[in-house]
Amino acid sequence: QVQLQESGGGSVQSGGSLRLSCTASGYSISDLCMGWSRQAPGKEREGVAAIGREAYYSDSVKGRFTISQDRANNTLYLQMDNLKPEDTATYYCAADQRSRMWVCRAVAAGRADFTYSGQGTQVTVSS
């Protein structure tokens, strides 16, 4: 069982930056497809970034968000720059088995099919 714990959410003005962190336990992140999804009120959960052998981004965040991982510390990051009010959402750290690497690739289409998710951290961007 993969357990995920996010941190780093908060409130920021439009154009600002935030960095989310996710600590994983139960599995080495080297053996997983790792990613981030988000859900705004009244909307479906969407995938925003994922990393397996390479990184994948949805069109809505490409060029502004950067996903990275520290395998030694089993930690995943999401650097979010040039934030916009439409980025306001609860952000979830997510993971899936490497045998389901298609889940990582599907994030590029905005899908969030991950088997495992954390509890979420709130990101609020004001205009």
C-alpha cells in the first residue's frame, strides 16, 4: 500500500509561486508512476503533472509547473510558477504502479486515473 502526504499549499496572488511536496511511504517512488492532480469546487479531478521515465504535463499548466523527485528521500515536488486564479484547487499527490505507466502518459490529456492519492492540500490564487 502506497501512502502519500502532501505539504506546501497556501494562498498567493496571481503571478506568484508555490512549491508542493509529497512524501511517499510503503514503496520507493522509483518503482511508481508519480503525479499531481487537482480538483476545484464543482469540477472533476484533473491530472496536471506526472513523472515516470519522463515528465508529462496537462496543457493547462505546461510551461508554468515543474514536477521533480528526490529519490533518496522518496519525495515528489511540484513547483508552480506564474500562478493564475484558475489554478485554485485542492492538489493531490498521486501514484500508480509502474505496470500502469499509461496513467502517467494520460495526465497529458488531463486525466487523473491514479490508484493512490493523498489527502490533498489547498492552493488559493487571488487576482
